[in-house]
Amino acid sequence: MNSENFTLSERMVSVSYVRQGSQARRGHEQLIRLLLDQGKCPEEGWSESTVELFLHELAVMDSNNFLGNCGVGEREGRVASSLVARRHYRLIHGIGRSGDIAAVQPKAAGSSLLNKLTNSVVLDVIRLSGVRSAASCFVVPMATGMSLTLCFLTLRHRRPRARHIIWPRIDQKSCFKAMVTAGFEPVVVENVLEGDELRTDVEAVERKIQELGAESVLCVHSTTSCFAPRVPDRLEELAAMCAKYDVPHIVNNAYGVQSSKCMHLIQQGARVGRIDAFVQSLDKNFMVPVGGAIIAGFNEAFIEEISKTYPGRASASPSLDVLITLLTLGASGYKKLLAERKEMYSYLAQELEALASAHGERLLHTPHNPISLAMSLDALQTRSDKAVTQLGSMLFTRQVSGARVIPLGKEQTVSGHTFRGFMSHSEAYPSPYLNAASAVGITREDVALCVKRLDKCLKTLRKEGGATAAADSTKD
């Protein structure tokens, strides 16, 4: 209610009570005023009542919620189900206009304001997470792979003669298909084995630029967050090389916002060389439903150019989800989650190392990977060729999700390209292994239960392997 309505209320309810309610309302409004004034993630999280009050205030600014509105167009924000309307807080018009995802809609001032605020708050979080010189970003209602495709399609207009994208190998289908979908030919550069780690072959990337000719290279497509024993690319060296040859550089930072190391690599890469855009997933970094990503960069004009490449309006759901989440957490709450994730990484490494030792395996030494860990499965492989893949099935049926079991020698064809040793990021990694990751939101209970179930699975396979070996020796 506004001040006039509070005054009228004093006729029916005690003045002191109404004034107390008015003061409480002003407390909510003060938080909203600060958000609108600063465009930053609040330091302390908001209550659900403040968030809902704010969203309802935005919704009544959209034409579909005007009292007495008469809509005669083809897109009037009509929703058949009241449940669907409530799910979206009656913010139905989405974001953007037909020619620009960032444009303001005449029919939807509230939804447009939501879009602008979300992008501003997310940029603030990217900066506080480590990429302090990021100039611009926007939330796009597509997951990471299609968001990368959007970046490549934008570069096409700038580099019409380019046909190739140079890509240090990372065995993840969506980032490979993103290049093919955009109409370019991926040039796969194999990684270099250094100890247990798979690292960027910087010299091979440079040779490819020289062989193909810089003008025929759309960009270098590098990666930060990845599954061990693959580690983040050497971003500083790649960025400096891209600046040297005047080749664009797009970074797949899928779940890197949660890692200060990944964000530092991006910041340093932009400082010493060239990074045109970096793309990250909303669900992996902010614990919201799948379906959104953030495209960010250091040149505001280029990020705006990418946003204008997106055809048509877009769903506001990813923007709404991440804004609600960040307002609820606040900057301090998000930073607390990041600190807890780091602690759980150390705990997970400790527990996996002890378990590996107990089963004749070892924790692979991958200090440059700040999120993912890998445990060898050499001893398991020697007992049975099928035991490694069987372990993966056993973990899945025991509700251990996210753990990846990587056997030796798997081949797979993705969009016409055959990868040898697929999922291991290498044609011939020397060891089968198991992955586990310490991602934002993981708990101590998750780690303990995973290790307990993994231990039971390994013991079961050991017994089965011993029984098989004894049966075989009896036959002999």
C-alpha cells in the first residue's frame, strides 16, 4: 500500500498498529530501492516475503496484469492455467523484442526491468567471483552449448572467411557440437600428458594457426572447468597467442564461476592477451533449473552484438530463477557456498585418497584442477576387463550420481568425428579411472555416503573377481 492507503487504514485499525505495519513495509521498500539504485547483488540475502513482494510489484507493471486491459494482438500474455501463471509470478511476456533479447518491451515494463536487473546483478557476482574487469554480460535462455553456438555465429559476421575453430580437446559432446552446429570445422588439438595431468599443447595450437592461416580461424575455443585428469587450459598463453595473431578467443567456463582458480585464469588471460567472451551455465554455478547460461566479456559492444544475434524474444524463466536465487542468498550467502565448496574439495580428496590406497589404487595427482578429482582403477582392470564398466553401473543403481567411470580404449563418433579414448580427453590415457567432483552445494554427507557406497562396490567386485579366478584355475 502507498502512504495514502495507510492513512485511510488508520480509520479502521489503531494508528500505532498501522504505523508499525507501514514501517515494516518501508523496510522491504528500502531493500528494493537499493537494488534499483545500485544494480548489485545485496550483501545480505532477502527474505522470501521481500522477494515475492518485489516480483508482484514487477508483474503488475506488465500489460497482461493491467486491470481492464483489452488485448487484441497475437501475443497478449494469456495463460490458460492459473497454476502456470502462479509458477511464473504472472511475468508472462518474457524478455526482449523480436530483434534484440536485451530490448525493452512496451507491453512489459516489469519483465524488462527484471531482465535489466538480472544482468546487472549477475555481472556483479561475476566480478566478485574473480573476473573484476568483466565489462558486460547477459543471461540467455539456452544451456552452455547453444550459448557457445551463439558466440560463434556472431563472430561469423566479423570473420566471413573463417572456416575453422581450434579446440584443445575436451571430451564433452555439447561444446564440440556447438562448433559443428554453427557451421564450422573443429580442429582438435590433442592434450599433453604431464605426470597424471592432461594439459594444453600450446605449441600445437600455434602451429595450427600458422598452418591454417589466422584469417581462416574463427577463434580458439578453450576450456576452464573440466573433468580430471584434464585440467583447465593454459588461458594466459592462449590469450597472448590470440592477441599476437589477432584471432578471437571464446572460453567455455561451464561451471567455472564457483572456482576462484578458473575465474582468475580468465581475468589473467584478459589482462595479458585476448578473451572475447566466456560462457557459463546457470544451473551448475547457481543451483537453478537447467536451461540458462551467462555470456560475459570485456568489450561491452561485442557482448551487445552477441545479444542482438539471438533471434526473437526469449523466456524469462532462467533470468527469474537466478535473480530469485541471488536475492535470497545475497553476496555473503553465495561467497559462503563457494568457501564450503573448497572445503569439500579437500575433504573429498582426502577420503578418495584413503579409499584408493585401501584398494590398491591411487588418487591421480591433478593439482591444476580445482573442482574434479580422479582415482585410478588399474587394480580393478587387472582383475577383469568388464569390472571397470561394471563399477559404473553398480554406482548408478546405488544412487551415486555424477561419478564417471572411464575405461580404456573407448571410441565414439560425435558429429562425424571419431574420438579414440573418448571421455578420457586423450587418445591413449594410461589408466582407467573414476571421476568425482566437488561442485557448489555439495555436502559432507554427500561425500561420506559416496565413498561408503564406492567402497562396498569395490569390495564386491574384488570378491567376484576372486571367485572367477578360482573357478578358472579349477578348470585348468
